[in-house]
Amino acid sequence: MLQGSFIFAVGLRLDSLAFVAQTTRNRQRSRRFTLGYKDGSRVERTKSSEPTGSSITNEWGIPDSSTLEPLAPSPVNELPNKGKVTLLGSGPGDPDLLTMKAYRLLQDPNIMVIADRLVSKEIMDVIATKDVKTARKLPGCSELAQEEIYWWVYKGIKKGKHVVRLKIGDPFVFGRGGEEVLKFRRFGVESSVVPGVSAAFSAPLLGSIPVTHRGVSNQVVMCTGYGRNNTSPDLIRYHEEQTIVFLMAVGKLRDLCQRLIDLAGYPSKTPVAIVERAGCPDQRTVVGNMETIPTIAEENNIKPPSTIVVGKVVNVLLEADEAGKKPIGLVQNFTASL
């Protein structure tokens, strides 16, 4: 069709000029598009006009990371232009819980930071550099956002930047850290990794829940609420002296509780707690059981990042009232105590 349009325009100078002008405007318009997210928000973006080294791009205009040319024949700790990558765990959200190494790196004004969306404001405030990008991992676009992260990293190390990939919790605990290390190897860089305090253990502690307690729980299992491609992972069968900690699962809480009851043998009265924004000034903890916790979470508008704790340990440190009943609902509100 394009060829026919040009043939039709031969000899018609004014029409040819008009055609070229219209084509240019169409191309300019095609570089702009709007993203619609499941939460109702919309973001207008501009497709990159930079050469990518790849003709394969996704709907965000981001090149397919698997087609990008390696920047070194084999993975090196640092490229000849000084480009390198560090995966850094930011812990649950409190800057005081950063490792000393993590804090020193974030204080470097010359690094480039690519942060997870749920990294706390308190951690982001520690960062000294102005070169900061935040992943757009909103519901419904996680894979596209991950490709954007890879593209940002690739461009950064190609320019000789020290790229710090700032992740919530620990990079290797349900943080896709291993996947990113493998991807960056394809780019020609061997990443360094700075551990972080995982919310799997710190969030229960900050919510006054011991994940193990003699005579109550002698084993701990960490799970995620989301499997690959947004699937539900296999469930762990009920054991009375077992604690299960779920990360990234609050968005599927009602379904998760029902599946644990129906498919994994959990009694409906099994205690459940949720620690929201552990370690942050607005941390909250709510408590219930398999039947009540979904409604309690909805009534208190519990949002990610939140850690779910399942098992009898939830009630170990909770004081009973005069009737011998343990409290339910909102039992800890840091904001209210400030």
C-alpha cells in the first residue's frame, strides 16, 4: 500500500509534499501512546527513538532484551568503560536496617539507581544520586516493566555507569534476583550482590511475631502468592507446628485463604497476621484467622508491601483480655503512636 501511494504521487509535487508531511506527522504520533493499568491509572509514554541494536520491540517501544548485543565476549565484573551492576537489597523499609555496605553504595552521588516500585520512601531518601529510575510494576504489566528495567540497565552500563539495581527485601528471596543476574551475564556483566534483610523474617519480628517458638512451631516455610505468569503456586500441607510466611500475596488474600482451607487441610480457625510496610513509620499489623482475615484486611485497607504469617505463632505474644480471648483486627499501628 505504501508503494502504491508513492506511485500515485509521482508528478504531483504538491501532493507529494503533503504526503511526506502527513507521513512525518503520523510517525511522530506513532511514537506516543497511552498505557492503561488495571487500577484505572493511565500513563502516556513516548517510544524511544534511540538506536536499539534490535528491530524487535514490545508495545512500550522497549527492545527485546534477548536480542540486545553483549557488551563483552564473556561476563566481566566491570566493562572497559567502567560499566557494572550491583543488585542491592534494601530490606523491609527502615533505613536503619540497611547493611553498612548498602548504605555506603546508596550514598555514592555517581551511581545510577533503578529501584523497585515498593522500595520505601525512607530508603529512597537515602539515595544521594539524582540519576534514579523507578520500575513501573503495576498490576497487569510486570513483564513489560521488567523488560524496561533490563533496557535501562543495558543503556546505563553501555554508558559506563555503575548501575545499582535496588530491590525490596533481599534480592534472592522472591525478588527475581537470580533471573536478573543471568540476564546481565548475557549483557556481558557479572553482577555483584549486596544482601538485604528479608521481610520473610524481619516483618514478623517487627510485628511481634516469633516465627519459631518451642512447643508451638518448629519449622518455617517461605512462599510467594504469585507464581510465574501470575499463577498460584502449589500449597504446603497443614502441619500444626509449622509457620508459613507469604510474601507478595496480599492481593490474593481471600483466594489464598480459601485454597489453604479447601486444598491444603488448614483449619478455618488457623491464626493469620498481616504486617504492612514493616519497619516504616506507618507500619500496621492486623490479626484474624483464615475465615476473618480477608475481611479485616479489606476493612483496614491493607496494601502491599505486606507480609502474611500463618500459624499458631501469631498469637504467642498477644495478650488475652479478661475473658481469655486474643485480640483481632488492628493490633499494632505505628502511625497512631507517633
